[in-house]
Amino acid sequence: ISLKQTNPVVIASPSPSTGWSLEQNNHLSTTHWVTPPEHLEHDGTNNFITITPPTGNLFFRLKQ
């Protein structure tokens, strides 16, 4: 996870990540993990999404 100069956040994982999916949740105490709405992109080395920093919390995980 990295913050860019223009303020978007990039969440990345190595590519290929066969069998793994990115999920997000705004509360760690709940089980409501969902696929982020942003389009998954590839740069040849990583899979990544770019998001605007949210108001409040937003947690991410890779799930197999």
C-alpha cells in the first residue's frame, strides 16, 4: 500500500497472484469483506487498484 504525490492510494500485490483475491472492509470486527469496486490493473509486475483515501477506516486483505 503506498500513497502517491497527487493523493491517491495504490494497493498492489505481485502478479500473477493466481488463486488470490483482494477484499475490503471498513470494520475489522465484522465479516462483511467485499471485492473493491475499483478495476484491477496490471503493470507486468503487480496487480493493483488506485483509490482516493477514504474518510474513516478501510482495511484490505488478500484471500485465497
